[in-house]
Amino acid sequence: MPEKFTDKARDLFYLTPQIHFDCNRELVIENCRRIEEYNDVFMKLISGRLCIQIWGSGLRAYDFKTKGLIIRGRISQVEFIERSSSK
């Protein structure tokens, strides 16, 4: 029951991850909490209950200060992994 309440609150206050693609050259992720791993071919991010893994080439991260993240480069693959609520 508390999990349903938490999910509803996240939706109400727009705290869930919002992801926008611009072809394969730019990815905008709102409500990104943490960058776990970062190099020019792979990024691992935490956004809400999702772990987002991004593969590509020439990847660069911009504008992390607003709890959002812009990733530019040639994006070849994005994977979403649901995390447990205890993390």
C-alpha cells in the first residue's frame, strides 16, 4: 500500500523520470538523481526507480545542476532496468 501512495505522489509532483530523444544525437533526462558511471562510450544513470544504461560513441553529459541531464553524442542503445523500491 505505501508503494502505491509513493508512486502516486511521484506522478503528482512530476518526480518520475521524463526522457526525450532527439534522433540518436541527444537525450534529455529530467529528474536524474545520480551518474553512476561515465565515459565516452557508456553511461549508467539513476533516475527514480530506473537505472538507465546508455551506449554510444563520443558521449558527453551537460547541465546536471538542475536535476536534469543532457547527453550528446552518437547514441546507439538505451536500456532501462527497474530497481527495487528499497534502494
